[in-house]
Amino acid sequence: MKFDLLKKDPLSKARAGSITTDHGVIETPIFMPVGTVASVKGVHQRELKEDINPDIILGNTYHLYLRPQTEILEKAGGLHKFMNWDRNILTDSGGYQVYSLSANRKIKEEGVKFKSHIDGSYHFFTPENVMEIQRTIGADIIMAFDECTPYPCDYNYAKRSMKMTHRWLDRCVTHLDKVPVKYGYDQAFFPIVQGSCYKDLRQQSAEYIANTNQVGNAIGGLSVGEPAEEMYAMTEIVCEILPEDKPRYLMGVGTPINILENIALGIDMFDCVMPTRNARNGMLFTANGTINIKNKKWEADFSPVDEMGITFVDTEYTKAYLRHLFAANEYLGKQIATIHNLGFYMWLVREARKHILAGDFKPWKEMMVKNMNQRL
Ligand code: GUN
């Protein structure tokens, strides 16, 4: 994997760059649509490619390991072939999903014992077996096995957990060297900064992660319920320490406003379920704010879903029609809303990139934040 830093914004820490892997070029800043179980919910791969056009999507080790199971992915020749996606894929390690199971998991130094949400069976993840599973899934970028701490988190717990995440990272790195890639293309490995919302822990963790000298770095443990200002403060501290010549991935973030604010702090990569999940609940993101399409006020509004939107659904359907689909609980409503929201997120990061390259990112970002902070 290669990262080229193309331009730095003069008035913020924003950067435009490009990542090149064996599955193509990823222009940064980038938003990665989430395809947890080898499917971006509600969107065909063809629509994803032609209408939304992301350079990279995300899959989840936890879910893919449980279903269809690693063995099936190996027989298929890896996740790209299994789901017919020939562009980049990143897999998260399961650290976050296992954290979300809260009552159904037990964390120890050796690893995490957890109960499957599918059939209640017990499984054990370790840094070592998670590296093997990610080799078999075969994503282009794979993530370290970490513990994502909750918010709020007691200082001593956060510190102990961060240190364990660092020891787990060392185990991941040692083991990866022993497990060759399976499908003939490279896999880049990203370690993850933790440290909850404590400045000193974030600094220590960023230094530890940077010193491991991997090809890219990630920040975890944010967007777990903390106020946005705390998230930005942590991102800022960590970005000052992480090397400039490597991509920085902020995991699980966030709203369109969170994304622009974090781009301004030096983040290059994002993923979040928000555009897809909220779409299924009738929430649309637009450049002028959010829309609850289920609202009666749209009942006879025959204007396009989003006249400025980049996808075909934005101009081919009206708000009244989309509201009707939600009222009638039709699948198509969720599909249209999902395509719209993903199209909007992709548009947002591409515009950010254009403005960084043009040198006017900061005033553009400030205008966008103001506009997007409205409910329509
Ligand atoms: N996704 C969002 N936050 C996190 C995190 O802290 N760790 C991992 N592995 N994935 C995440």
C-alpha cells in the first residue's frame, strides 16, 4: 500500500491524498460505506459501483466469521469474489462488535470469549486468530484487535485497557508475519489508538501506535456517546502525534458535520452505519440539513427527493412518493433512502477533497456545517 499526500489546507489540518492498493486507488478524504455481512444493506453491488461509486467499502470480521463463516469465504476465494466486489475492502477486527455485545462477552488478557448473537454458541477471539481470520477474509486493509472502551470510562480502566490493546497489537504484528496472504494481493495492517477521553492516555497511545511504524493508523474508542467537542479534542491530540505521511482512519464516525470537523483536524478515512441505518428509519441527510421523510409535511410535496443530490433516486422520485413508500412500509423506500444517503456522504467527502485541493476548504466547511445543522 502506498499513500501520497497531495495537498495540505493552509487554514486547517485538512489533507487531500491518495492510497494505492492492489485493488485500486482510494482518494482521500474518503467515506467507506459499511457492508457488515458482505452486503451494503439495501444496495446492489452494481448500484453501489455505478451510482454511489466508493473506492472502498467495509466488512466486519465478527459477523463474517459467524456467517457465512471463514471456511466458506476461503472456498469462495476471499470476500471480494464471494460478494462480487473488485474494488477495495477494509475489515474491522471485531474489537468494536465484541464491545457492543457487553453482557455476552468476557475480556481477558488472552482474548475475548463471546456468545454469538445468531445461535448463542460460544467463541474465542485472540489477536492471533483474528489476524488469521482477516487473512482468510482477504480485505485490502485489515485492523488490529483492540478493546473499544465505553463512555464514560473510569480512568484506571481506560489505562489498563489501553495497555492491553497495545500488548494485543504487538501480538497481532508478530503473528501476521507468520501468516502469509492467501489470494496473491497485499493486505495493509492498521493499528488502533485507544485511551477513552483522557488526553494523557490518547497521547501515550498515539505515540505507541506511531512507533510500531505501520503503513496507516486508526483512532478508535470515539463516537461512543461522548459530546462532539470531546471527540474533536481527542482527534486533535492524536493527529498531532500520528505521522503525517500515513493515512489516518477515524473509526465509526459519524454525522456529516462530525466528518467535516474531523477532516479539518487531519483525518483521511471514515466509516459509519449512520447513512445506511438512518436511511432505513426515514432520515435523509442533505446539504441543507436533515429530513424526516415520514413526516406528514411531505405528504403532497412533489419536489425531487434532493434536487442537488448526485444519484438517480434524488431526481427520479419525489418526496411525496418516498414518504408514501415509508408509510406503506415498502422495501423500496428503504432502498431509495439508502442510495440517497450514501450518495450524499460520498458527495460530501469528494467536495471536501476538491476544496482542500483548491485551497478554500475552511470557509466552505464553515458554511456547510451551518447549513447541515438544520432540520427541514
Ligand atoms: N469502530 C468504531 N470504533 C472502533 C474501535 O474502537 N475499535 C474497532 N476495532 N472498531 C471500531
